[in-house]
Amino acid sequence: MEEVTENRKVVKPDSNSPLISLIVFKLGGEEYGIRIEQVKEVTITPAITKMPKTAAFIRGVANIRGDIIAIMDLEERFKIQSDSNVGDKRHSYTLVVERQNYSIGLVVKEVPQTLTLSVSEIDKTPNILQDLNINEKYIDGIGKVDKRLIIILDIYKILTFEEEQQLIKQ
């Protein structure tokens, strides 16, 4: 049984399984989710200023509520071909993730939605994907909702230690 309200979908758990809330968005044609506690805020992406000598997946920096933060393009980071049919052509949205030493913005092309599901609806990442050494095992699991599969990311593991150090220095 499920309940839908605006951009929020709550899936009623089958048992006493704990619930996890996600921010869900699309990259390419696939759905991805980040645990809601890893996201500080969601905002329309402001003007981005390009920075020299940064990785290709860092679009530049932006002023978000008075803080200058690096803006990361997850499609570029994961080498996912952009789906030109996804999202509002006028706006992109930025998920602001705050770490102890830095903040970073993650650009998505459509309005992110919240989704709550039970832990029992999340499968482990198949071993073959983890064995391919996909960037420090940043995939937390695969959520199953109806016929949808949502790749759940641990956003704190997306950057390597060296990349984090570069952000801290900026």
C-alpha cells in the first residue's frame, strides 16, 4: 500500500522494517537516490563560475546562500550520457551536501522528489558491480518500488580522498 502527496511518495512498510527517506533524481534515464540526511538543501542552480585546473566533473563554483561551493556534475562523474528529454530546460537543481570540511553541490536536471521506503525494499549491490571496483563502492544498494529500480548512492564515497583534499584547499 502506498500514499502519494505532491513530490513525496511514502511506501507503507510490509513489516516492522526500518524506513529510509531518499532524495530521488534522474541521471541519464536511470533513477538515483541519496539518503535525505546527506542532503542539506535543494535549490535552483545559480550561475556557475568555471574554475581553472579542476576535474572535468566539477562544473565550477556557485554562490548558494552566501557560501561559495563547488558544483559537481554527476553525469560527467559517472560517465553517463545525458538524457536530453529529462528535466526542465530552463532550470537545473542543486542538491547541497555538507561534509565536515567542505560543501559540494550536485547538479540534477529535474525537480528531485522524496521517497520513503523500508529497508526490506533495498537489495545489496550485486557483487559483480562491487568487484569491478566502482569508485570505492559508492553504491549503497538498489531500491525496488513497484517496477522501478533506484540506485542508492552513498554521496560521501563518491569523491576520492585526493579529490576531497582539493575541495578543502579551494
